[in-house]
Amino acid sequence: MLERILDTNDFSVPARQIGRMRTQRPNGYSAQRRIWLRAGGLILVLAALLVGLTSCTSNAQPAGPPLPLVETITVSPDIAELYSEYPAQTYARDQVEIRGRVDGYIEQWLFRPGQHVRAGQPLYSLDLRPYRAQLEQAKGNMTQAEADLTNAQQQTSLLQAQANLAAAEAALVRAKQDHERIKPLVEQDAAARQDLDAAVAALRSAESTVRANEAAVAQAKLNTQTLLKTAQGRVQSYRGALQTASLNLQYGTITAPISGIIGDTRVSVGGLVTTSSEQPLTTIVPLDPIWVRFKLSESEYASLRDQLSSGDEASTTLELLLVDGGVFPHKGTIENTLNQVDPRTGTIEVQAQFPNPQQTVLPGQFGRVRLQTARRESVIRIPQRAVQQNQGLESVFVVTAQNTVEARPVRTGPRVGEDWIIEQGLQAGDRVVVEGILSVRAGAGVRTVAYRSETNDASATPLKGE
């Protein structure tokens, strides 16, 4: 605006006067006068502006700073589930090392490392020709042994001895009859003494023959029994050899004893497999379920034992927290504990299992298990950021009914996720400042809005010992 004033001729002398002045004054006087006139006009304008500004300032009322805006929550009783977390490691309880049961060279490798194999699935095929030959030989020996057993069971020599004995006994009976018939005749002198002597000799001979045949029958029985048992033993022996040869032929194809994820092979095609090798061919790890081990102190174990005895399944259900911070979607259960306390650490190992149908968790991974330790009702809990700590003292800012702030000391309890449980200092209905704490002071007024948590998960588990 000042530039506009200087560019105009509002404060200049009228043209008629300027003309007279030019006729009466020297040439430089007119220009100097115009400069002084313009400067004077500028001073007057500035003075008028200053007066106007001063009057406006004197009429305006002073404005105070706006009240700070804070976010608050209204305290109400709630349910709190307290958890504890423990370092844990996964493992496979039924991991199996694959070894050869017979010696032989690998002809085929029937799997890919890292694939899922089923129980009974072929993994390696050895050179089976030696074992087929052994099986055929065992079959031949078995056939011969069975024939010998059949022959022994027929007992032909015993039957012959028994027939001879029967004939001797018949001759003895006839000799006795001749002796008994001739003896009275000789006593009556009706027959010659020589006939009686012949009858007696025949009787003695028949008796000796019978005794000899009885001994032959006994010997034949013994021989037959021995031969029969020998044949039976040979049959059993060859039957075992046949079974062994059949098993060796089966063992020539190495199969998976369990289902699981198989590792890499340590003996390639053409390599020799021996039963005495210290190194296994490969390993199979079952992943469903996956097992987890963690350790508890003696007092924690006593508390867990009480929970288990109570039969409350919810209080003994485990969650598995992975290294990447994620929570494993399947819940686990405690299966067993070891039978003694580790004297070096004073802890006892607890073993649990988790369903792992997608087989995403592998043995050897580290993580944490989460276990519910208590459930409390009608407790007051507020976000941790609302609590201020100073030299061991804890306090919160509470908004009164008059929308002023007061500092109130509190005593905190266990932590539940992002919240503290307040044991003392607050009651239902109190409005606690959560956001904007740095912009308020005790006794000052505030404006309030409802607090919105950044996460909806208020049941996160505290760290062990918190």
C-alpha cells in the first residue's frame, strides 16, 4: 500500500502553483520540494496505521491455549487368564535309523530325500541272487528231511522184529506141549527116555529163541525211536533254514518300518551294505505328531501336577510359539514327565505332543510353550502404557468428573498380554489416561476420547517369571 501512495500525486502541489514556483524559484527547488512533500505524506500514513493497529489490539480479548486431548479407558471388572511360557525344543520320539539286515550290494535306490514315505514302502533293493540260491537249497534239504521222517515213521525194522518174536513164541508153545505130552509117557515107561530128552531140549531152545527175539524187538523199538527223533530234528532244522533263507530274501529289499520324512542316503547305488556297519543307510522321522520337551522348576512342577490331577483339560492345554513369533495353530497336550529332577538345574523335563498334519514343524526347532497357570475373575486390568513407574513407585492419571487430572498411586499384579492387573488403587468406573500422558499434569483440565487399542489380542502370554 505504501508503494501505491508514493507512486501517486495526492500529496503534490497543484499544477498552477508549480507553474508559478517555476517562474519565481530556481530550477532545483521544485524537485526538492516534491521529495519533502512525499516523505511527509508517508510519515502521516504510517502514523495513521499505527494508531489503527493500537486501537484494534486494545479492543481484542487475550485467548488461552486449548485443553490437551487424551485417550482414556473406563475401568470395569474383567476375567484374566494367566499364562507362563517356557523355552522348548521339538523332537521326534520314534525316529528310526534304516540299516541293512543282510549283506549285499545296492542295485536300486527307491526314494527321494525329504519325501514322505509310508510304512512298508521299499527303499533299497539289494542283489538278491545269492539269497534266492540259498532259498532253493533250503527247500531241497527240507524235502529230503521230510522223506526221512516218513521212512522213520513207518518203523519197518520194528515190525520185522515183532514178527520174529511172534514166531518164536509160537514155537515155544509147541515145544511146551510136546514136553508135557511125552513126560507122563516116559514116567509110565510108555515112551522112550530119549524122546523126553529131545522134548526138553526143544523146549529150552524155544525159550532162548523167544528171549532173543524179545531183545531184538526192544532194540528195534529203540532204533526206530532214535531214527524218528533224528528225522524230526532234521526236518525242524531244515524248516528253520528255509525260513531264514526266505527272510534273507525278503530283507534283500529294505522297506520303511514307519511312516515319516526320510533323509538323504549315505550309501549310493553299487555300495556295499553290511549288517555290522556303524553308519545307518538313512533315517526316517515321523512328524505327526511332533513332540516337544521343556523344563519346569520343582515348584512349577508341583503346581502342574495339581492341575493335571484336577482333570481340567483347558488348564493343561499347551500352545507352541515359534521362533518367527507365530503361534502354531494346533494345541498340544502334556503326555508324561521324566522320573527324576536334574540335580544340576533343579528342573524336571516335561514332554508334550502336538498334532502336525501339515508337517510344518520339524524336529530340533526351538520355541516356547505357553501354559495357563491361573484364571482370575473380577479383576481390574489396564494397558501397560497407562502405568508410570518412578523410583519403584507406580501411578496412573485418572480423569475426574470435572474433567481434571489427578495422579493416583497403584499396585500392579501379574501381566496379561499388553495389560497390567491392578491389585490396588483403582475401582470400577475410574477413567484412566492411556494416551497423551506427557501432555497433562495433575489438577489441569483435559478433553477425553475413548482409547482404541492397536491390537485386539489382550490375552497374549507373559514371559516366564513376570
